[in-house]
Amino acid sequence: MVGQPTVTHPIARRITLMLLRISHETKLSYTAPVSETVFEVRMAPATDEDQTALGYRLKTTPGSPVTSYRDGLGNRVDLFNITKPYEELVILATSYVRTHRRSAPVRLGPAQGLLAEGPASIEATEFLPPSNLADRSDAIDAFVAELPRPEAVESGADYLKGVMDAVAARLKFESKVTQTRTKASEAFDLGLGVCQDYSHLFIAVCRGLGIPARYVSGYVNHPGELATHAWVQVWGGDRVGWVDIDPTTQKFVADDHVAIGFGRDYSDVPPNRGLWKGRAEETINVTVKVEPVDRVPMEWNEWSTPSNRSNSGGGMFQSQRMGSMSQRQGRPPYPNQRGQHSGLVQQQGEQQ
């Protein structure tokens, strides 16, 4: 495949490289004018040991200034308001990312273990208790009790593959039967779900086994994949760190996955979330395109970044060369607060 040279690591970890262009369009349509929108998106790829974000641009129509910040988990959030009435909102996020993911089975390897090393580090402890969507139930607890314990395993990779297989045996992939707020326990009882449900159930099972696990929101370069994707990271100990696993495909994540954000479950890192005011029915349409490319276009170079300006579609650009925003802030009170919002309607979420 284009752009996939193989690099030999000094300690024989196979690393592959892929340069990907990602286009993520979310279109919200209303049957009557709405206004006073408060909207946030998490669509900017992260930069870490397994991928490097080379550029990111966000365009909104109608246009609106965008404020960017880091949430309490370190994920980038783009926030904007639209006060004037409108009947259609289009958000287009475009990014370039180079992936260089390390081989999970080699990293885990024999003698690396999982939790045999003792208590999880501070980095992982937040992802050990149950959460709202990766919850526990009597049925899940009984399922976990039938699985081998991780402390005595010789191969972390083989053990996690066994957990993946066990989860896959309890769920059948089927769309339009669950929603963004479906809990792991509900999907488990139903026996059906999509990537989001597979991930929540896998996380719940891992936590039940004493393995910290967190939800990953992102993209995948798979034929026919037209939406965002979800998978899981598990804590492999201080020497290994976080390891990516895709419970839906029952495989360790390779270089075709691009992470956007990390959380306890979907509710921490939805691609879009917001409130609007009006009396209308809302529909959401999402289109995602991920494709390998040979190079980043010249116009994406730092010195040619366009300034915020109106364009033929009436939208507004926000552009940034990745890596320059390092300020970290606490979780904002909006929109995780529960309570009465006079006349405001919660916007539909994008299921993964």
C-alpha cells in the first residue's frame, strides 16, 4: 500500500508508517429555525508515541469563532456558539496524520505480564472503576467470573486475545439497535451492538478482571467505513503502558487506526455534543473519509495557513499546525452537568 514502508526497531519491534488524510463532515438539519447553539467537537487527532498529527482544520457553516482547550483528560475540544437562527449546520474537520504504531503483541510479549506487577499506576487508576456506560451488572460479573485471571498468564497478548474472543462470542454486530447512551450491561443483555458497544463491554470486562481500560474515539482506514470508530486501550503495566485493542474486529490495532481522544467511556469523548434552542426536529448525517496519501499538500505548511475568513459557503476556518497547543484545563461545567436548561434541547450524538 502507498506510504507504508517498514522500519526495523532496535529491539525488533515492528513499526509501520502510514500517512492518512481524514475528512469528517457532520451535518445537522432542522425542520424549523433554531438558535443560541452551544456546540463542542472532538475531531482533532492526538499526537503520541503511535501517531503524529501534521495538520488540522475545522470549518463551520454558518461561520463562528472557535475556542480550543484541553479537557480534564487531555483531549482537544473545539467550542463555538451560533446565536443567529439557522436551519442547517455543517461542521467539516480535515486532518493529516502519520501513524507509526508499535506492535502490541511484541510489546506485551512473554514475561511482560499485565497486572502481575501490582497496583496500577496513577495514570491508569482512573480507568479501573466502572463508569456510566462501561457499567457492571450481575450478568457481566457472572461472565467475568468464568474467565481466567490475568495474574498468572505467561503471554499478555494471548490472554487479551482470549478476552476479545469471549466478548465477541456474546455480541453480534448489528447497527441501529443501540444508541449513543446504551450501556455495556444493556448491550450484553441484548447480544447486539456496534463498535461503541463492543468497546464498552470489553472495557467493563477488563475492569472486572482488574485491568485498567479506557475508551478510544477515532478513525480507521477500512474499506466501506464511513463513520468514526471506537476501540479500547488496556494498561499493560508501567513498562508497557497503554496497548490498543479493537474488540469489534478481534485484533490488536495496527497503523490504520487514528485516535482522537481517550475517556472512561463514550460520554467523555463524543465527536460532537451541544445544545440548541427552538421547536424543531433534528436529523444528523455523518460522513467520514480516510485515505492514504503520499504527502501533505504545500498549502498545509505552517507559513501558508489561511487566516479566519469567510468563504463561498459562508463558513469559517480555524487552522492549526498540531503540537503548538499545550495548555491543559479542567473539565468545563458544560455540558456534563445535569439539570434544567430553559428552552434548550440536547443535540443528537454521533454513534460510533
